[in-house]
Amino acid sequence: MLVGEDDKLQRNLLLSAIIIFSLIVPHAHGNEKLVIKKLLHRAAIQLIAATNICLWDYIGEQACASMFTPEGQKKRKLLKAVNNLVCSTPCGSAAPFNFIVKSGKEEPAYFNLAGGHKIASTQLNGLGTPIYINIDLFFKKSYLGSYEPLGMAEMSSLIFHELGHQLGYTDHLYLDQLAEEITQKLPQERRLYHEIVIAKKHVYLDEYTTWNGSHRSSSLVLNLTNALVDLSPYINEKLQAIQFCKEISLKKPFWHTKNLHWVDNEVTSQGTHISLKGFLQVGCLWKLYDNVSTLVDGKFQFQFLLKPTPNDPAQFVLSDINLRIDHRIDYKDE
């Protein structure tokens, strides 16, 4: 069922509430198409994890993709091909997909296929061609009447299905069944929200932690209601710049956060200063072994300078950001 014209206003108004449930969506500024592309990029990263786990699960009758049966070998061939398409080099982040978001109501030719109105389409045997996303079906109406985006498993399944077509697979049911099977392997996820109210303005922090069976990793998003700022790259760059892992590793470490809390807020002539403190547990990968790491404890503090937006004093805009990370040696003061 398509979203009607009368519903578009409500969908736009609810976007700021919807977007907080996504991960890594910097500077959205109400742009639905950008939000959808960021969500799909995150789903592609999840798809990497799901296909890898499924490829590893190859022993026993209930294996996701057995090496010892013709059907299992057929699955493994497709899983490896999709994994190679999704992974950038080195694998660990998603390749830059060409997602094009359109309205199926306004441009039905892209989605009225095979006797139905589709949420996505792409070119058969067309590796690297665009994947078209139907914005009208991407948001679903909840029982409360609000619109929410597809879940992460649904988005990962959608990407898998369309990449299957690009690889030449035409059996929709087979692609859907295999997509459902592998997305059951998606890492478990947890979200926490931290709110601070300053001069009746709300600032939120979205703390998003994923457990993939071997380690936890976190992402942080600063939500100013009218804009989102991804804080994770700041932490990644700082860990590298200060050589946090020292001689243990030359590779990019993974990390997760603990005990996040807002501290200190002060209004000056420059604007509103707020600080965020927390602990880090950093996994420093060994130089010679990809899956062996040493956990090192650290602590960090973000300092944000916020200013009222020119056109809406009730909202903040981020003016400056600073980050300090130290090894967590002395626990007595914390």
C-alpha cells in the first residue's frame, strides 16, 4: 500500500524521531533520501557480517551453508559472490553502492515489475548498476499511526535480493528464502540514549553497540534534533593519531563505550559548552593475526560548542568539537 500525499507531511515531521533509531547518519538535515542511503549503507555492513557467519557455519545437517551437499554448495557460491560485491577492500566496510531513491507513485515504471509494485529494482546481470529504492514503501505505518523505516534485517535482505539479480539469479523465492536464512545471523544490537536539556533545548546521544560473537563495537551519534553528527570517526582518528595501541598493532582498532554521561554545561558569549565523558575498551589487533586482539582500557571526553540556529533559536547547531582520549590507568578518581 502506497503512502498517500496527505501522509507525506506527517512522515516528514516524524523523520527526526525516526532517524534516531538509525546508525551513523551525519548531517541529515531532514533529507529523507540521504537518510535512506545511510540506513542502507549500514545494512550492507550488517550483510557482510551475516554472510561471513553463514559461510563459517558449514558443518552439520542444520548448517547455514554446508560444504558437503549440492544445495549447500549452491548457497555458498551465491553467498561468496554477494560478499565479494558488498565488501570493500580490505573487507570491514561496505562498498559504495549506487542506491537511487525514487517515489514509486511518481515514477511507477521503475517498480511496476512482474505483475507487482516493488520496493526495489535493479538490472538483471547488471553488476554495478543502480539499485532503485521505492521511498513510498520504505516507511511502514505502525499501529500508533506513525511511519517507521524498514528494520535492519529487512534492509539487508533487500540488498541481498537485488545483488542476487545483478549476479543473474532470477528466482525471487529462492533469493528471499536465502536472505531470510542469513539475516537470522545478524549481530545482536543494543541502543542506549542519553539526553541533556539546556535552556529548554534537547540534545541526545545515541550509543549503539553491536555484538558479533567475538567482540563488541560501538558507534556514537550526536542528535541535535535538526541535525545528526557521527562521532565515531573522531574516535577512530584520535586513536590512530595518538597511537593508542602503540606497538601492539598497526591496524585500525575496534572499540566500545561504557559509562557515558554528560558533564559540565556553561553558557558564554561564544555559545553553549557541553562535555561528554565515558570509558573506552579498545581492541588492539595484533600485527600478524587478524582475529587476535589485546583489550586496552581508556577514557575520553568530548567538548562541544553549540550555538542557536539563526532561523530557529529553539534549536542548536554544532560550532566546534574537541576530543581527548587517555589510557585509563588511575581508576580512583572515576
